[in-house]
Amino acid sequence: MTTDGNSPGDAAPERQLADYLGFARAHGATSDSRQWISDLEDMLRVAWVLMTPDQLAAFRGHPDILAIEEAAGGTSAPP
């Protein structure tokens, strides 16, 4: 048994969202916080491309996403 609870021949556990967020955070810690944000943006772009039209509509209509849009004044342009 290894320290992660797997037997040496076991397949690696499936990565979760927290793992990918941690990768971005760790990458930023080894360079700077802008890299962390860049990694998060890159991951969101990949997820966006993989989403179906129904998933995109659900994303756009999610209350958390709408709140971010409202907080930005409804524009994606920086102030």
C-alpha cells in the first residue's frame, strides 16, 4: 500500500476540480499571481470549448455567473 492509499499497481485516481485549481495555484506560487489567473483563464477556455450548447446556456444563466456580470457593469471591458 502506498501513502495515498493505492496499491502500487493501481491506476492514479481521477483528478477533481480542486486538483486543477491547485495546479494553477501552485504554478502561480512558483512564478507570480498573474500566472495563476492565466492558468485559470486557460482552463475555463478549454471547458468552454468542450461544453454543449445546453451546458453553455446553463452556464450563462447561472446565478453566480450573472452576479459576476452585474458586478462588472454588464461589460467585459476593463474600466
